[in-house]
Amino acid sequence: QEAHAAEMERTFIAIKPDGVQRGLISEIVSRFERKGYKLVAIKLIVPSKEFAQKHYHDLKERPFFNGLCDFLSSGPVLAMVWEGEGVIKYGRKLIGATDPQKSEPGTIRGDFAVVVGRNIIHGSDGPETAKDEIALWFEPKELVSYTSNAEKWIY
Ligand code: RTP
């Protein structure tokens, strides 16, 4: 079980400025916690526009890129790293489809968002982006490895 813990998958999750301003931090953190995922890093930061452009570099050709980067850098963002089996893919499932008009009720975006430009949360879309995004937002020493007592009941 110790070896198992060392290999556990991690993903980068961020509550965007709209989610923070709307008071949805505890609601969102709670959904990941209750599922059984483990929080290994968390901080509240206002990213610069340059930083937002780095985060969204894959989207730089898209017409909404500039507005999206202005939005992400407009206020505090809650940056987190969550750990657990299948957390990258299942985290996206908890979040729901990118466009809140298409996300199912019961998902974070389905329950709390209405338009794609204000969809309150970001989650890494695969193992490579998870690795890159964690490295962009956090220093290695900010990632806390620990064994939670609940783990033996989850795995
Ligand atoms: P995210 O990266 O934020 O989790 O979102 P995603 O993978 O589900 O969606 P992606 O296509 O990577 O888009 C990133 C963010 O860009 C904003 N967006 N705006 N048509 C638009 O105005 C538009 N399309 C996408 C959304 O905030 C989306 O989360």
C-alpha cells in the first residue's frame, strides 16, 4: 500500500475568479474530498496576464484567448493539486462539460454555471497537461505527500 501511494495520479484543478467571487470554494473542495480524493497542494493567487497566457498557451490561436486570459488574471484563483486513482479523468467528470449549457446537473458546471466564459473551474485534460500545469502553478516543495487515515477505506 505504501508503494501504491507513491504512484498515485495527480491533477491540477483551479477555481477561476468567478467561482471564488461567488463563494463556491468550499462547495467545490467538498465534492473532491467527499469522492475520496486527497488534497496535496492549495493556494489562492492572482495570476498575472502573462501567467494566464502560459497556462492557456494551447489556446493562443482561439478568438477568445485574450478575453480568457484577462478573465483568469482578473482576481484570485484557487489553485489546487488533487491526488487519487483516476483523478484526472474523474475530476473532469465531477467538473462537467466545458459549456455549462451542456454539462449535466450534478456536475460542478452543471449545478453552478450558465455560460462557457464563466464556467468557474479548470481541470487538467490528461496526464501530460496535468504534469505541465502542476509544474507551472506549484513549486515541488508546495506539494505535500502524506498518508491519510481514510485511504485504507477508499483503496
Ligand atoms: P478548462 O481547460 O478551463 O478546464 O476547460 P476545458 O478544457 O473544458 O475547455 P478548453 O477548450 O480547454 O477551454 C478552456 C477555457 O476557455 C474558455 N472558453 N471560452 N467560446 C468561448 O468563449 C470559450 N470556449 C472556451 C472556457 O472558460 C474554458 O474552460
